[in-house]
Amino acid sequence: MRTPRMTQATQLVLDGFLRDEAAERHGYEIGAEAGLPSGTVHPILARLEAIGKVPRAAPMTAS
């Protein structure tokens, strides 16, 4: 897969991960911090995950 374009929105999403690399981050948190809607953030996260730039958290299951 090719590298995604480095748009300003992509840079803002990556910056959200770099603020605290050890913390588990969620798309809605990153979007709120960056001032981006989820319809922008989540596709960026999917592209970055596909090329191995950001991790995907395991889904939580109800117990």
C-alpha cells in the first residue's frame, strides 16, 4: 500500500498520537483535540493503520 498524502488533517491526527506515545488514544479524542470531525479522523486512522503507522486497539467485549 502506498503512503497516504500528508495533508494538514493527517498531520493533526499523527500529532495526537505523538503527544503521549504510551497512551492509548481513541479517534474521538484525537478529533476533539484537533478540531476535526469523525468523518475525517476515522478514514485517516484506517489508512495509517493499514500501513502500520498507528496501532489498532483490540475491541472491548462485554462481560
